[in-house]
Amino acid sequence: MAIKMACSSTLANSTVAISQPRSGALNSCASSSFRGGVQFECNARVVAVQRRGKFSHVCAQAADGGRGGSFSDLAVMVNDCSGKMGGSVAEAAIGAGLQLVPVCLTGPGMGRSFSIQGVNVEAVDSRHREGVIDHVLKEYPYVVVVDYTLPAAVNGNAEFYCSRGLPFVMGTTGGDSEKLIEDVLQSGVYSVVAPQMGKQVVAFQAAMSIMAEQFPGAFSGYKLQVIESHQSTKVDTSGTAKAIISSFQKLGLDFDMEEIEMVRDSKRQIEEMKVPEEHLNGHAFHTYRVVSPDGMVNFEFQHNVCGRSIYAEGAVDAVLFLAKKIRERTDKKLYNMIDVLREGNMR
Ligand code: NAD
């Protein structure tokens, strides 16, 4: 990940100067009291009073039921693209030809300016978020937010996006997931919530879940051993491991989540888990061993990820998926990564 720190200016208040070139100032086609996600409420009547231009085009697509058309006005705001995952998502979004909003929210006291692949980004202290979003919505009404922040910020950020009508992809793990889902459903905001965005890992997760549904108890009496290794800064247990273990439990294996073995020691990671040294600071290795009661039958499942690009690419797919759902004005508003996978038209 290449984040160059271009300068050290920090926005002291919520006044945001967005200087990045963009595709054109877009007008809202909703009432002035509506404070977010404005273009998604377009209808044929409103299109008729819009000036000619890209926004009318987007409205026309929405009114058209979302058939055809491009996402030329789609912008992606990545909170926090000064963080490790956010930076990777910002790079992937630019790589996919999407417009990166050159401002993001960051943790308290962490505001700064930097550059991502030639895009100068201003990371603004999240305490000034109302003002920041006022500006972003004005400049980039067709925006989808991606959140890769910290577990402690998940619910507060989701509540905020919901309150502002901002469609969002929540990649951050942790927080109160039931509350998150409740808030999204109540708000009617379009959202993809995915604690695991690696599409291939999600596909494996789904396959395990299908196996558990189809063959409950097939591994009764077998013993399960789970070992996972992540960068030493990850203090909590792998949520993906927990999801896969819940399928193993349905397959008849008796296993307590407390039994997951976490490896955070670099020596063990290199020698035992075979993590390449250059990925000690960013990897997710998982091994599940399933052994028959007499020890004569042994299964081993592994998913070992180095780096962050698999999650970043998945987040971009989720953004495109969400933009399509918004354009189609689907009744369903809350999605997960399996929904994204099922759509089947990923890049
Ligand atoms: P990081 O520490 O590098 O970055 C987090 C950033 O969030 C920091 O820069 C911090 O200042 C900022 N932040 C804190 N509070 C904020 C707030 N209220 N608003 C905006 N920004 C705020 O962490 P990371 O390695 O990038 O990981 C971020 C999250 O992504 C973690 O929860 C991690 O578990 C999760 N993750 C998810 C997936 C997935 O596939 N869904 C994959 C990898 C990591």
C-alpha cells in the first residue's frame, strides 16, 4: 500500500475544501430538507425539471428502473483511507476507475493530508463529520461510503450514515452487529455489511454453511482443532473463523469458540504457520483440522491470505453492487457479501 504523506495540514473545523477535479457539480433533485443520498430518490417527474447533464442522466437511469448506463457519477468516500484497509480500498477504487472523494473521516485528533495514487486526500477528524458530509453531499451526491475504521466506531458511524441517508459498505469488524442491522433496517438506507469481504473466502464460508444445512451431523463425534494467525495488532479472535466454526458445529462437531488458538507471535507465524516474513504485518491464516474419534480419518481446511487486496477488491465490488441496487431501487436495502457473490457479475 502506498500512501504518501504530502503535507501536514489539518482541518480544524468542519469547513472542507475539496479541490480534487471531479466530473461536474451536480444538483439535488430532492427537497432541500433531505440531507443525504439525494439522487437516489429521483423520479421521472423530477428528471423533467433538472438541467441537462450527468445528474439528469443518473436520474433518468433511476427512473428507468436502472436498466443499462454507467456509473460515471458514482463517487466513493472511504473512511478512513489514512488507515491500512481504507488506504487499500481507496487504491482499489481508483484502480477500478471510480471517483475517490478526496476527503475522508478519521479518528479524533488524527486529521491530516496525504496522497493516494495522485489523489490528494484530506482526512478530517470525525468530530467534524456533519460539516464534512454537508460538503461531500453537495459535491458528490451520488456517493457510496466505505467504512474501514475501528470496532469501537462501527455503531456510531453506522448510525451517522443512516441519519444522513448515506448508502454504505461496512467492512469494519466488531461493534454490536444486531444493533447495526436494526439501525440499517429502520433507516431504509442501502447497505452492505460484511465483516469478511474477501469474495473467495466468503464463497468458502457459504459452501461450509450449505454443507452444514445439507448434511447436519455428518461429522458427529469428530474432533475439531482451529488455529488462526493474524498480524500482532489484531487483538480479537478471527470473526471468519467463528463463522466457519458455527457450520462445523452444525455438522456435529463439539467445539467452544474459546478453543480457537490465536497465533500472534512472529516466530511461530513464520516457522509453524509458514507466513511469509514480508506479510507478518498483514495476513490472515486459518487452519481447521477435523479428526475422527479413532484418529484414522483426517480432514484439513485452510484459507491463507497475505496482504489486503482481496478485501479491498471485494469492497469495490460491494460498492458497485450497492450502486446498482440503488439505481434499481430494490425494496431490499440490507445486503451481505453472499448477496454480492450471488449477483455473479463481479469484475
Ligand atoms: P487501522 O488502524 O489501520 O485504521 C483504522 C483507522 O480508523 C485509523 O486511521 C483511525 O484513525 C480511524 N478511525 C477511528 N475512529 C474513527 C471514526 N469514528 N471515524 C473515522 N475513522 C476513524 O485499521 P485497519 O487495519 O485498516 O482495519 C480496520 C478495520 O477493518 C478493522 O476492524 C479490521 O478488523 C477490519 N477488517 C475487515 C476486513 C473485511 O474483510 N471486512 C478485512 C480486513 C480488516
